[in-house]
Amino acid sequence: MSAEGTESGAPNGLEGRGRVGLALGRGAAKGWSHIGVIRRREARGVHPEIVCGTSMGAVVGAAYAAGRLVQSSSSAHASSSSSRPAA
């Protein structure tokens, strides 16, 4: 056993604990679904240690990592709703 970790190789304090990463894909529709998935996981106490993404997933991931996901999704939803033509 080294001073840096345990016998299993896990860093001290992480023995027996799973690590969570979040990989987000591209596409506007997926971007909106990513927000819902992130919110659902947070409600269940699941918080990723690393976040990465491509295209819209990178935008959502950056907003989440910066703690601005709520503001970003609210303003984006408001702007997309206001740009729709009246029925």
C-alpha cells in the first residue's frame, strides 16, 4: 500500500465509492434533455466529478460546471418561446 492510496489503488477517502463522470452529446434536442437528466440526478444526490461535452452538450456542461444551468436554461427557454410566431 502506498502513501498516496489504498491497496486497491483508489485515492484515500474514495475506497468503495463509485466515481461519476458526465458526458454530454451534441444536438439541440439532446441539450434540453441533458438539462432534465442533470436536474434529476442532482435531486437524487448524484453529482459528477468531471463534466465533458460536444457542441450543445459542451454548452450545457459549461453552464452546469459554472453553476449557471438554471439561469441559462430559463433564459434560453424564454428567448425560444418569445421568438415563436403567434398562432
